Amino acid sequence: MISVSTGVIGAAVPQQTSPRARAGTDLRALIDERRRAAPAVLSIDEAGTLAAADRLLDALFETLLPPELPTVPFLDIAARFLPTTGGDVVVGDFYDVFRCADDAWGIVLGDVSGHGIEAAALAVVARHTVRTACRMFARGKNRPLRALTALNQTLLLRREEMIEGPETERMVTATALVATATDLGVTIDISSAGHVPTLWCRKGEPARFLPLSGTILGQVPDEMLRLRIRRLHVKPGDTLVLYTDGVTEARHTGEFFGEDRLRRVVDATRDVSAAELARRIEAEVLAFTKGHLRDDMAVLVVQADPPPAMGGGAGRG
């Protein structure tokens, strides 16, 4: 989302360093690569712009972004992220994984409409609003739904405080879930607000999309918001695939990658870790588009691990 003519200078996306949840792109390396490709001689103004970009990037990484996805005792989680391959890289997707109670973990993945530094700031607000709300509503099935409702309230308040213009028209789509370990296994409460459908794959069964549409956030008051909550009882090997529309709307010669192709990729990729499944989805999209992405692409794979007593609590990958 934060960009200058020479390339990305920041992103509202976690940088992955752990073996089991590594992001698909090191944004710092991407910046360095694009600088090497730039003219060798820069004007003083251009050099100053790059220096300012460096400082802004450092501030974003140090104060706004988790250094890595945490290890969740009963889940194997992996993320992949790629920015658009255009000359002006725009990062609009965001995601987060966080503890919201002793036995519960929250996960959110979403997308802010538009691009630029304002959209980047809004992505940060969205991610941290969901995190805070999930922790405030520490108990109960409706935590993800209430967190998305809180985000809608925050977005509407921001619109009221801003002068009428393009920034007041920004929208957010998101999917939020809370995974809880119980004596009977793992339950996942999931809600979605205008986001692309989550892919749900029970071990040994064909993958299918969860019918959770919901209202796009930041457009209507709470009384007009239509959100649903669904509870899933997951077993070891069951998998959820969260992603942004940069995956299914990736194009080549006018054809979309599409939901059916994504489902076939997941169905053909059985008995692998969350990290490997995320890598394969990314690889299939890149192969389909011949490496040309018109939009950011984020994938977050959540796979149920065996409980610690069965020897699988440390996760895979």
C-alpha cells in the first residue's frame, strides 16, 4: 500500500521468519532489488526520498508489524504474500494471528480497497481493531462477529472525522476466526464481512467453500450490517484456506484463476503441511499468470494439529 515510484517502502503485512510460517516475499529484499535496477546516479531529491522511505519502512516494521506468526499449540499455520508485479508495488492485504485468551487464538485476513499510504494506515487500524476486539470479547461464540462489528464502527467513525473525498469511500473486507482448544478437540468460530469465501477441507473429503458472505465493512451502520457466525469442529488434518481476491481474480489472457481452480489445487494437495499447501497455491497462481500479478495476493492456511498428548502439538513445516 505504501509506495513511491521506485517501489514498495512499506506494507501492512507480517514479515515471516519462522520455519513453519514464512512469507512468500521479503519486502526489504524487494526494495533493494528495485533500487539496484534504478539509475546509478540519483539526484539529491531522489536520494532524500529514498532515505525518507527507509525511515518510514523501519518505523512500520518496528511499531506496527509482528516479526513472525506465533506458534499455536494446536494449529499449524502458514502464510504467503506477494505484491503486485507492476512497477509501482501496492500492498493492500493484511493478516494477523494472535492469542486472545489462554485457550483461544484469533486470526484475521482482509483487504482494504484502494492503495497508497492512507490505505496502508487503514489496514493497520483494521488489523489492530480486530485484535483488540477479540481480546475484549474474550468468551462466547460470537467473538469474530463482534470483532468485525467493532471494525465497522471504527471505520464509520473515521469517515465522520474526515473531509469528504476518496479516502472516505474506502471499504474493508475481512474474515475473522477464533480457534479454541477444548477437552473434546478444537472449535473454530468464523465470520466474514464481504470477503471471498474461505475454503474448508476436512481430512479425506473434497474441499468446499463456506457460505459466509456478509456485508462489506465501513459502508453501513451496525443496524444494517449483515454478518453470520459459524462454528466448526475440527479434527487433526482438517484445513482452512483464507486468501484475498488477488488469488481467485489473478488473470491471464482474460481468464481468472477462479475458485474452482483453487479448490482443485487444494484437493490435489493432500497430507502436506500448512506451509507446503500455501507454497503450492502461490506456485499455481504464479504459473497460471506467467508471473504477472495485477493485485496483491495473500494466503493463510490454518491446519488442525493433533493435540500435544498425541505428539503433534509443535506443528509441522
